Amino acid sequence: MVGAHGRDHRPDPVVAGGPASHLPQDRVDAVAERIPDGRLVTIDAGHAVHATRPAEFHAVVREFLTGLG
């Protein structure tokens, strides 16, 4: 199904670092809820998810980008 922006209707990931992150996770969740089709993905890695757990971060991004093509 193609959404209003002309792309597949896939949930947009918002990646959170879990309780070790300095960002309040309830605020990150609120961001995901404000995005149409937003999806919170928590990777317990603290704030620098992409640097601390790159394989898991890349898997989330890859899954999302694969759905766009």
C-alpha cells in the first residue's frame, strides 16, 4: 500500500537507547506516537545507539530502507 507521501506504508522507526540513555524514554515514545505510523524501537545501548550497538541499529535502518525501494 502506498501512503500519502507516495511511499510504502511502513512504520517509521524512532530508535531509543533504553534506560541508560540520558534522554527520558517516555519523551522518545511521545515522539514516535506523534509520527503517523511511527514505531518506537528500543536498543539497550544508552544514548549513542549507532556507535554502541551498530549491528542492531543498522538492522533497524536497513529494514526501513528496504521497504522504501
